[in-house]
Amino acid sequence: MGISRIFRKVPAEPGDGVMEGGVSVGEALAWTEGRKLREALELPLSLEAISHDRYVEMSRLVIDEGAKRVFGMLSKEEKKHLEKPTDLFDDELSGETPGTGDRRG
């Protein structure tokens, strides 16, 4: 099942929105067409992980304590964003119906 089925209500025209990392929503949905869910989930996992790592690095590099706190909070938010796609990915790998915990078969 392609991930675009999960997000049918998301506009798929180029210019209709931009995801993390500057990826357009339309391009991301087009990229998922014909791919298995496990493969399609690699995109959001990668984008969120890169964003998390960037905020962690920025919090290490800035001197200002307020900025350190902001980047620290942002990195924690990005880590939370990884939870759902990671769970779906793990379900897919284990043979469970994604998001249900029920075994397929």
C-alpha cells in the first residue's frame, strides 16, 4: 500500500505546501506512488531525523543560553515527530497491520 492512500486529503499539486527539508508535498506524494509502505516511510523518517540532528548540533554550537534552550526544545519536538512513522515502520517490518498491532496473515 502506498503512503499516499493514507494522506488522500493532502493537496498533491506542486506548490501546495512544503514539508520539512523544503520538500514539496506534491513531490513527496508523487515519489511514494507504487512504493510499499515500508519504503515510503523512509522519507519522513529521514527528514525528521535530519531535523532532529540539526537542532541538536545547533544547540551545541550557540553560546546564548536562551538559544540553546530553544534548539533543545525543537530537537525534542522533532524526536516526538519520529514516533508515529517509526511505529508504522516497525509494524510493517514485524508483519502487523500498520497502526493496529494486529498480525497480518
